[in-house]
Amino acid sequence: MEFKQIQELIKAINKSNISELSVEEGDFKITIKQAQTVSETQFVAVQAPMPMQAMPQAAPAPAAIPAAQPAAQPAVAPAANDNLVTIKSPMIGTFYRSSAPDKPSFVNVGDDVNTGSVLCIIEAMKLFNEIESEVKGKIVKVLVDDASPVEYDQPLFLVEPA
């Protein structure tokens, strides 16, 4: 099963009232369970032995399913405060403000950003995905600490549109 198909299954489960879905293709089996609360969804993958080219080796099941390269665009939603825009995580992974520990942050509070500016990196299954801004404006607040785990659709930045 291709990773894009797995992402589509996750999206379909999120939009439905199905509580659990299991899919088997050859040696590969995946189970996606939706939590009882509306705001939380749990993803569980069981991976049988597969060639390394097909899918990277994951930790023993259960394991979270993050998005794969190329990086998905972050979700952008209007924030509750005034005219601020919330930039949300497009995937599950680890949030990094810079490309390396000794490098400066991509953006800081007060920085102006353009559409396509790199805001952060989210590491998912040893893949480093650059998250770009979809709005032009000024960074008002960074909502996540560096090297912290993030969930799908979790707010990352507040941006005042220009």
C-alpha cells in the first residue's frame, strides 16, 4: 500500500463516524482507530516484514503514521484573535525551529514571512519535512517548543496577515 493511500484513509476516517478500519494487502496490515472523543484520533499501524524500499522500518506496533515526502502544506485557519491566521501542522512528528541545533531559527516572533517561506521542519519517520507559509505577514507567536512532538492539525504559529 502506498503512503498516499494511507493518508487518504486517515482523512476519510476523520470525516466519517467509523470507529475502526483494518486493511490487509499481502504481508502489510494497517488498523486505524478513531478515539471516542471528537477532537482526538488514534492511528495504529501493524507492519509485517516488507522490503526497505517499500516502507521504512518502523518501531514495533503500534506506531503513529506521519505524512511522507514531499511535505504537505500546513493547514491555515483564521485564528480566534482579531485577524490572526493560525498555521497548523500538516502531519504528526517532531517540530524543529531550525535545520540543526547550531543553526538559527527559521523564523522568530516579529519576523516578516512571505508565501513559501520556510517556518519550521517536522521530522516524521526520519524524513525532514519543511513547512512553508501559505500567507504573507508577521509572526506574532510560536505556539510549540523546539524539539517537541506535534499532532496532525496542531497549531504551530500565529501570523498577522500583511
